[in-house]
Amino acid sequence: MGRSYFVEEAVGQYLSELNTHAKALITGLLVGQCSPQRDYVVLAIRTPPKEEESKRNQNYHLELSNVDEEWTTAHASQVSRMLPGGLLVLGVFTIAAPELTKEIQHVLRKLVFAVEHSVARKRLWSSSEEDVSDRVALHLCSATKKILCRTYDVQDPKSSAKPADWKYQSGLSASWLSLECTINANIHIPLSATLASHDLEKNTKNGLTRWAKQIEEAVFLINGQVKEEEADLLEGQKKSTRGNAQSAVQILDVRVLTQLSRNSNSRSTATVQICSGSINLKGALKCKAYIHNNKPKVKDAVKALKRDIINTLSDRCAILFEDLLINETSGKKNSESEYHNLPCRVFAPIVGSSVLLCDYKFGDETVKEIQERFLEMLDQAVQAEDLRTVEEMNAVEVSSPEEFQDDVQLKQLTKEKLLLKLHQNMGMVIAVVVAISAAAFSFNYFSD
């Protein structure tokens, strides 16, 4: 028996509108949440067309060879940054003419595996045995409106297609549970004096990987209580809401105790290392995760929040380095230290849902730019008054050796970053994005 996908009705309406207004072959992403018994789809997002494609006639897309795998995976990587804890890219969809039905399955399979690889390779956390590894490939026939839903096990390169059910449901995520916490971070990352060069991005990732392990092993208090992992998340909780009176979402306050560990065998160790510099990250992060309301388990909710904590900090650092490499690769070679801002977080709602999506922004960006990016990356029109932000001061001090400023660093820009930078119609997706964190956050880099 295949998996079942419970889908927000708005997703069906969105796919129908795409089919009505475009005769070309269309590809896109499906976003939602996995659970052991079923998956939930809350959003479908069309792959943004390239600028040159919009200038050609509609028949351009009818050739399957024109489906750009690299462009689709680059889009998936950007979308994954805009998802709070608990949400992920579940798979891909296509809308195609009947004559392409047989050939399209091969294209869908390639896209499913490519998208998952692109999204997974940047994660600082490892998948667990309980994580669902099936990803969905949905084909909508543009003529008959018939839907063919199949899944592939992305952990098995030889996986064959399995049939799956696709069921629409009204108000699917209108009352999902939300977990929120504020993380105070103080991360010190030494740079070994034996390094031939100072790769700030690589060293920061290594340091964050060690910090991520502490988050994975930390004790989480939900509304002030330690709960058994297998317990019902809402056991003993009053069904009350907080915040927006129009929202049915129940918000659970979480406190993360990083000084305590669920791993009884873990212990602190000390090492002596000769360093030429260090990177310091200090401050507070406001984190958010969502979990379905169909008898959710404590372990699943905590796992979703852990991953949001880890993702939001690593994503901010990655966005900063992308911005530095693209926009600030010269002019500061004689400076012993530099100060930069980490991007801040902003949330915006999905229409008809209690779930909020997010973006990241530097201080000089405007609300209009954020709105344009939500439209370009997520195909979601967001009103200025719906953007939910909390002021967050964050600074980065970088005392970088000349190696970081050398032109050779530009070669570290991946093809994905260049693609997204060159195609201006997709927006300034690399060094942009907005804030719902709390308190102050700083990133400091010192060099002897």
C-alpha cells in the first residue's frame, strides 16, 4: 500500500489556475510535512521562469529537454531556507500535455532525486531512521486534468515508482500547533594556525556542526515540563490560543537547556590548539516550528524545532558569506577587523493556514523588496501589514587575513549562486531576506 498525501484545497486551486493560464509544460515544488502514516501538502510553488523563457513563445517548454534540472534545484535550495521547522520540500510536480505522459515520468524521477540532494547537502543535521525518505512526483495532465501521484525512496538510488493517494482537504493546516523558543548562542570557533588559508565559510560550518550536536542532545522543556518522547504532545495541555484572535493555532513555549544532555554518555573535553584567529557568534535567535494536529508525538515536535534552530543560524551565516563574496571582495585588505550584519528573519502567513513562511533580510532592504522576493521565490503575494517582524540587532566582526580577500575566493561561488545572481528576474535572492529573532546577535571573526 502506497503513502497517502493529504493536500490543502488551496493547492488544488493553485494547480488548476496554473493549468488554465499556461499551455506550456510547467514544473514546480511541493512543500509540506511528513509523518509516519501520511504526508501533508500545504503549498505548491511554480519554478520561476527564466527571463529568456518569458520572451519566447509558449511552445518553447513543450520539449522535455528544456526542463532545467539545475535551475529547479537552485530554486529548491532557496525555498528550503524560507521554511520554518517541520516543513520541507516534499517533491515536485509537473503540468504537461497528454502526449508527454510517458516521457514525463523519467523527468520527474530525475527532478525528485536532484532536488532532495540539493536541499540535503547543506543540512548540518543528519536524518534519523524514523525520517520518511519517500518523496512525491505529481503529474497533472493539462487536457484531462487527471492526476498521477507516485513516490520514490530518495535513500535508494535504484528506487522505482510506487503509487500514492492524493486527497484534498479543506483547512488542512488551519490549526496546526506551533512551537517557539529563543536560543541564546555563544559560539567560539578557533582557526588553526596550520591552515594554509582561512576559509571562513568552511570553518564556520565546521564550528556550527559541533554546536548543532549540542542542540541535538539538549533537553527541551515544553511549557515548562520535560515530556517523554513517545508521549502525546498535547497531553495535559489546555486547548487555548494566543496572539492573533483570528488564528486557531496553539502556541507552545519551549525552553532549550543546552547545558543538560539526554545522552548520559556525553562528556565535555578540552583541547589545546595553536590558532591564528577565531570566529565568535553571540546573540539570541527566535525559532519556530509547526506540527500537524493529528495526535502529534513529543519527539516529532521537538525534532522539528531542533532543525529550525540549526537551520536558521547556518542559513544566516551562509547568506552572509554569499553577500561578502559577491559584493565585498575588495577594499578592506588593510583592516584588522570588519563589522557586518547577519541577516534577520521575517515571517509571513500562507493564505488560509496558520503556518508562517520566512525570509531573511539585511538592514538596508525595504519591505517592498521582501514582498517581491516572497512573490518570486514562493509565488505568494504578501501584504506589507502581514509581515511579522521583531527587531533584532546583529553584528559581525571580521578580522580577515588577505587570503579571504583574494580573488581566488570568488571561485568558491557555486554554480547555483551564480545562476541566481545572474537571473535578475528571480530577484536578489542571494544576499536578501528578513527577521523575527529577539535580542542581539553578533558574528565576530578575529585574526592574530
